[in-house]
Amino acid sequence: MRSVLKQMKPFDYIIIVLCIFISFLPNIVTAAIYSKNTDEHAIVALIKINGQEVDRFVLGEDTEDFEKTYYPNTGQYNIIQKQGDQIRIKEDNSPDQIGVRTGWIQNPGQTAICLPHGLVIEIQGEMEEDPLILPL
């Protein structure tokens, strides 16, 4: 160990410190970009039936509350309720009621699914541009 330290010059220490700083630079840049973008973009609820998007709602305290009924197939219905920054499947006529029992969802990545009807509610954070692409 001492022989390695004797072979190092003062400029070597500067290069090592610089390399360590550069190795953490991508983490710093990514954190700065994501912290800026979280306040600028709305959280969106996507309603899909059989894989096709049929509706899209912005979730937020200042948006209008509502109940809306969807009819995926003959004899099937789903009542979707939006209240402030959360949304849920309020009622449906599926046998297992898994979508109804899921309850309120509001965070990006959460889903409520009524599989017999093919209805999916997915919460996404809407972004206008890719945050990993830095402007030149």
C-alpha cells in the first residue's frame, strides 16, 4: 500500500477526485430533471376497454367530480366515479367484483381492473417530453 502511495503524484489525486465526481454526475442531473418535471405535469387516469383507450381524465383537486357509466359489451356495465385527485370503479355487474373492491386509486402506476368486462383504469403521470433527453 505504501509503495502505491509513493508512486502517486499530486496531480493523480486531482484526477481521482475528478473521476469520482464525474461518476456521480448522471445521478445529480437525473434528480434535477425529475424534480423540475413533477410539478409541471398532471396526473392522468386512462380508461381502457379491451386494450383500447376510451377516455382520459386529469386528476386533481381543482377538477370536476363525476360518475360515468361504460357499457363494454351487451349486458355489462361499469360505473366509474372520479372525486378530486382519485378515481375508482364504483359499481359493475361482474361476478367477482375485484375492480370494485380495489377502491380508490390516485398514484401513477396504480390500476383498477374489471377483467370479465375488459375494463382497466390506469393512473399515469403525463409528461410532454422525455426527461432523460437534455436540451443542447
